[in-house]
Amino acid sequence: MKVLSILLMFVAVPMLAGETVTAVTVEVLAASTKEWSSSYTIPGSSGTTETSCSANDSTMNCTSQTIGRTADIHSTWNHWIVTARIKMPDGSIVLASCYLNFRWNFCAEPSAGQYQAKVGKHDIRLLIPVQKKRPEYNRDGTLKKPAEYTTREVKFNLR
């Protein structure tokens, strides 16, 4: 038990210290997006059929009713992967990608150019400016209020 608590202390203390990550300048040389869809079907149930019959002299009348039948459920997921060639501060060029599916994360295709980034052991987090509010124009076409931008951190995993 002592070995486990000492091991936990060595692992937990650096995490609690909260390493400060400084941003460096990197250059996106090129980026491209690939999109695809995948689909799946959850089969419905056939339900149960009840048949009841009645006889009259020489005639037999039967009726059937199906209860509990459900339709198949079809669904499609859209996926995107953005792959970027990034020039690091030391001059090396790396490939990195971010993956976007319908709900779990944010990914964007950066334009070529320089960005501030936080570099981790296996990832690069680009600080990408994204539009927060649209610009407003007067009726004569002159700019009334410029667009507002914010910075979004986009995680690219090194390949």
C-alpha cells in the first residue's frame, strides 16, 4: 500500500501544480478537409399477430391484428477530418489532424499562415480566430459595425 501511495504522489503532484503552457508561433503550410458519412440501422420488431375466428353454420370468419410492430430506425453520422502540414518553431514540418464528428469536439480548417499554438507531447493546439458576430452595414453599403472575433483553441493530434 505504501508503494501505491508514493506512486500516486509522484503522479498527482505535478498534475496539481498546473504546468504553464506558453504559446509559440507555428506556420500552417497547407490544410485540407475530408468528409464522409456512415450510417446504421436499428431493426424494428415484427410484433405479435393475434387471430380470432368465429364459425357460423358453414362459414368461418377470421380476423388478424398485429400488435407491437415498430419500424426500423435509420441514422446517418457525418464525419470530417482536417489534416494540416505545420512548420514548427525549430523548422521541422509535422502532419497533424483533428477529427470532427457530430457532437464531441470542435475542429476547423485553418488557412495557410502563422498562428499562436500550444504544443503538447502528442498534439498542437492552434489558437484560431473565429467570427463571433457578423458585421453590420448601413443601407448605403458602408460599414456600421465590424465583425467581432474570438480565439478558439483547436486540438490537432500529431500523426
